[in-house]
Amino acid sequence: MAGGLCLLLLLFCGSTISEVQPIYKLPPGTLDFGFVPAKTYDTGAYHEPGPIGILFKIVHAFLYLVQPNSFPQDLIRKLAQQKFGNSQGDYQKAIYYEIGFIVSAAFGLLFILLLPLVGLCFCMCRCCDNCGGEMHQRQKKNADCQRSCFATFLFVASLIISVGVLCAYAANQHLTSQVRGAKKLVNSNFKDLKIFLNDTPAQIDYLVSQYNTTKDKALSDLNNVGPLLGSRVQEQLGKEVRPALDAALTMAGAIRETKEALENVSVSVEVLQEGTERLHANLTDVKMHLSNTLNDSACSAVQAASTCNIIRNSLNQLNINANFTGLPGVSSQLAKVNDVLKIDLSSLVQKGYASFNDTPDLVVNQTRNILSDIKNVLESIGANISSFTKTLPVEKILADLTIYLTQSEAYVQDYFPVVEQYDFYRWLGCLILCCMVVLILVFYYLGLLCGTCGYDKHASPTTRGCISNTGGNFLMAGVGFSFLFSWVLMIVVVLTFVTGGNVEKLVCEPFEDKTLFKVLDTPYLLNQHWKNYLSGILFKNPNINLTFETVYSDCKENKGIYTSLHLENLFNINEFLNISMYTEDVALKIEHIQINLSKIILLDEIGKENLLNFSSSGIEGINFAAYLTEINKSVTKVDLLSFANDLEARADQLPKGALENALKGHASNIRVIHNQQVVPLEQAMSTLNQSIRLLKRTSSELMVKVKNVISAVNAAQLLINNNASQVIVQETKKFMDTVIGYFEQYVEWVKESIAMEVAACKPIANVIDTAVDIFLCSYVTDSVNTFWFGLGGSSIFLIPAIIFAVKLSKYYRRMDTEDVYDDVETIPMKNMENGNNGYHKEHLYGIHNPVTTSSVEQW
């Protein structure tokens, strides 16, 4: 059995698969192997006794009072090693530990020996008319009080005995019901063991099949080597390539902007030159006409003279301010820029982008043969794993274990009716014991009932009624049966007390706190040649640290049997799952990947020459200061609108007439000139201003900027041509680590699954718990202990019940004789003279009760 179990676990290890079940969303690059298939076990290795559990706790408390000492580990070890008694102190320690049981058992033995003897003596004594056997009762003043006290005490003792026998009966019934229900629990354990065996192959197959998840992910990455590896290489090279190409593309845009700016400057200057000439002529005409108007005789009048003089003095302001005729032209620079634009630099740069973006395709084309070899290696790894698991005799081991389990189940099922039959005999015997006590209680209760109900305090002892006399007879019958049964009851109590109490203290309690396992794990305990018994049985190597406690605890936590039994000593899964044996070939193939990117051309010589031609286009020689000087001036020396408004306002100051109307007409004409000539000129000046400033910015260190762009492109090209191999090696290694990482995840998942999920050995712990904790301790021991506790309490309280019943029966039974006092003989000293302690006998006074002499049996 043990060897087959070990081989089965060897299979678990060789099967390679399973991982921590994902709870949260997996991060990128993490494989999801799913859940290892596992069925739920039915057995709940926990017993709730129900209401009778209160009695169990009371019994446990009583046993603690009887035996408060801790578990004697040393004595048990010596006993198991057959060394008990070698030391003189061993017996003293054993007696000290068992002193509570010894004392209690001694009292029980005294009870067994003395009570029948006392009963025999008591009967003989009563036959001799002693010990209350004489049918005569002295009349006392406190007779009613004594009778009441004896009846009360007897009733209380009977109640206590009743409680005890009810406890014993409940424990007896509980044990029987649990034994009958144990069949379901046993079947549940067998079912779980079958699940344990039948579910294991499916778990193994799942572990093996999940290699495909790793293989498929690796193949997916290899099939997408372009987007993955190529993109990584492209990303690393792009840190220098893309800024260089972006700078070249920006410079191409600057060339186009420069052309547009030069064209704008050329057109704007021409427009401004023509516009200022036309504006100058129109302003001259306006001044001439205004001057003629102001020379009119109307301006000689006193009211208009000052106003006309003011207007006449302002006529000099009607003149142009900016002079664009002297600005240099930009036609030569524009011609050179147009020559530069004959070559489409943007298109050349875009070709560089396209060439660089083809890196993934280059990687795919240049790794096609190597990837085919890697795929073949992955397929061979999967075939090796499958073939290895098939070499293990899994089916044979499982078949043998299943047969053994089936035979065991059949054996249990065959003998379970026998167990139930013997339990019925036990139940019947315990019921008979309870019935003995119940019979005694029936006599006591009937005696109390008849005696109490039939007692007449006015009747003399010799004239008591039949019911009262019957009650006394019942009490004496109860006393008689008490003497007959009590010692039998106590024999059962002592035997069950010693057995059940020691099982509870030496098995159940140490099993619960695992002290029992510590004793079993004592080196050289079960085999004097083996340090660790369990590892010696399983692995034939007693030096392996494998203990009963760790195995039980691990199985209790439902860990895998590989972890619980430390099967790495039989089959080291780390050696089988050594990552190098799976990935060495893959790594070698990946390392041989060589990628040549020399075909990538970022910018050819034509593009570079085009950039140099742009830098020598001469735009930096433009006289930007002259342009900016004129641009910053206004078109006219005065704002024509303001001048027109002022002229109109002054015309309003003149008397109404032709002069006023003429001046207002000139103001209107000035407004027209502003709107039709000055405003377009201002717009042309704005365009010229923007273009000149753009050209100034562009021309600033233009040669240096162009050289920097060309240097950046050359550096990026040099990186691709000469240093790309180093980048490719680095990124190839990262790609290889990613692919190998899938195998590492697979291996770690397999190890974790084998340790925690595959062949989870909870059923083994359940079998132990069922056999010891539930059946032996909860079902049997607790019930037996509760039985002797109740029966023993009843037996002990039979002693006071006997005493009170004997005393009380004297007050209920009809006497043969009674005390008779004469009126003159009421003095005790006088009565003493009779020599009979105050009562008369028949031969002295002839007081006779014919009824009792013929019908009452004396005790």
C-alpha cells in the first residue's frame, strides 16, 4: 500500500502542470493556466453532538477533576519501547498520573465488596428482629418531623438517581444512534477516497495538457517575431533615428515656409511701393484743394480766421510716413530657394521613415529558418513530457489502490451488520442496567406515594391502613433490590470509568492537541533502528524528517500529497522541472538570430546636398533692419480718420455757409482715401512684418542648424549600419528571456499545483479524524463516559436512599405491637421500672394485634 502510494505520488510529480489560480486580472506577459480540476469532498470531519453535548462537557470537567495531570509523554514512550519499569520512578510517575482513577476505582471496589456484605448482614440482623426488623415502633413527639424529613430526603435522592439514570439512558441511546449512523459516515469516507484516486489522473492530464498553453504562447510570439522583436529593435534604434528624421522633416517644412515668406515679402514690397506713390499723390491733391478753400474770403472773417489758421497749419501732416522705395529686393534668395525646392526633401525623408519602419519585416525575413527550428524544439519538449508521464505505471498503481479500497469497503460493509448486532447486545445490556435502577426507583416512588397518601396520623402504628402499609413494603422492596443490584451496577461503572476515562485522557485529548503525534514522532519509538518511522516505511530511509504530525497537519489543510509526504525524497520534481533542460535548446536557437539592417537608408546624399543648398540660399544676407524700420512706421504721418474728424469738428465751429460745407466735403474725401488706400497698405505691411520676422528666425544660424540635422541623420545611419548589431543582441536576449519566461511560469505553476492542489490529501486526514476524533472519541468514548457518569451517580445515591427508605418504612408499615401508657405511668422514671423502655410486650400486657401477626412478613 505504501509503495503503491509513493509510486502514485511519483506520477504526480512527473506530470508537470498547474499554477496559482488567478484571482485578479493577469498582468501582460503572464500566462493563465486556468484551474486544476478538483472535486469537492463530501465528508465533513466534524461532529456536533447536539443537546447531549452539555453532558459531555460536564463529564469532561469531572474527568479533569479526577485527572488534572498533563499527558505523560515520557511514560508512553517508555511503554512503547518496552522500557517501562527499568527505572524505579516509572511506577511512581504512573501511580501519580493515575492516582485519581486509582482512588475512584478503589472506592468503587469498596462499594462492590461492602454493599452486598452490608446488605447480607442487614437482612440477617432484621431476621433476628434487630436493625428495625422488629415490628414495633416507639412513639415520639417528633415522629411527624422525622417522617417528613426522611420522606423529603428519600425523594431528593430518588430525583438525583432519576437524573443519573436518564443521563445513562440518553448516552446509551446516543451511542446506538451514532453507531447506526456511522455507516453513512464510513461510506462518505470511502467515496472521498475513490474521488481522491479517480480524480488524480484527470489532474495529471490537465497538467500535461497545459504545456500547450506555454507552447502556443511561445509559438505565437515566434510567429509574431516581427512585431515583437522587430518592434523592440525599432524602438531602441528609434530613440536616435526618429529625432534625426523629425529634424530633417522639420527643415523640409522650413524650406517651404521660407519660400512662402520670400514670396510674401516680394509681393508686399511691390504693393507697398505702388500704394504709397498713389497715396502720396492723392494726399497732395487734398492739401492743394484744402489750401484753396482756406484762401477763400470767408476765412478772413473774424469768426473764422483763427479756425482757418489752425487748419492751414495742420496741412503739413497730410503726407506719407513710410518709404518703401529704398528697400532691397529678395528675388535672388527666392530664386535659390525655388531651386532647392525642385528636389522634394519631404519625400526623401518619408522614404527614410518607410525604410526604418520596415524593420519588423526585415526581422521576419531574416529569422524564418531559425524560427522553424525553434518550433521543432518546442514540439519535441512537449513530446518528451507526454512520453515521460506515460512511462510511469499510473494506471496500474491506481488500479491496485482502487482494488484495495474496494476490498476494504466490502469488508467494512460485510462486518457492519455484525457491529450493529453486537451494539444491539450492548444497548440491551445497558438498558437492563438502567431498568434495574428504574425498578428500584419505581418501588421508592410507589412507596413514597402510597405511604404519603395512605398515612393517617391519628392511626396508631398497629392500626395503620393498608395503603400506608403497602407503601412501607414498597420501600423495603426497593431497599432489597438496591442491595441486590447496586454491586452489579458498580462493577459496570468501575470498568467503564477506568476504560473510558483513560481513553479520553490518553487518546482523545492528546489527539486533539496533537500531543499524541509528538509521541508517535519520537525517534526510535516504533522501531528501535529507525529514527523516523514513517519515512522508514515509505522511503526505506528513516533519516528523512517525515513526521506523523506534519503529514496530518498538511493533509488537514488539503495540501497536495507530494508536499505532505515530502515525496521530493523519492522523486525530486525540481530536477525533472529543471528549466535548463527545457530551454537550453530554445535559448541557443534564439541566440543564433542575426539581423542585418544595413539596407535601411534614412536620407540619401541628394537630400543632404539639398539641405546644404538651402543653407547657402542667402536669406541670412537680407537687410532685416531696413525692413523692420519701415514696417514699424505708420503709413501716414497722421491718422487720416482723426484728421478728418478734427477737420469736420472745426468746420462745425464756422458760421453756416459754403466754407463749412467745403471743409466737410474735404473731410469726407480724406476718409475715403483712408479706407481705400491706407487700410490695404496697413494689411500689406502686416504681411510683410510676419514674413520678415519668419525669415529672420529661419536665417538665424541657418548653416549651423542644417549641419546639426545632417550630423544627426549621419549618426543615426551610423548606428544602424555599425552598432545595430549590439542593439539587436540586447533585444534578442530580452525576447529570449520573454519566451523562456513562459516556461518558467509553467514550471512554477506546476510546482505550486503539485504542492497544493494535485492529489489533495484531505480524505486521508478525514479518515483519521473519522476513526479517532469522531467514532472513537465523540461517538464511543463520550457516550460511554456519560453512561458511567449517570449510572455511577445513581449507584452512589442508592446508599442514602437505602438509609432513608429503611427509616421511612417504619412510619408507613403496620406494626405488631405499639407503646401503651397508663395515665399514672406517664412519668419516664416510672416507665423505667417496667424494664422495657416504656413499651409493653405481649407476654406482659397481652396487647396483641391479630391482623399483623398473621399477615405481615417480618424483616
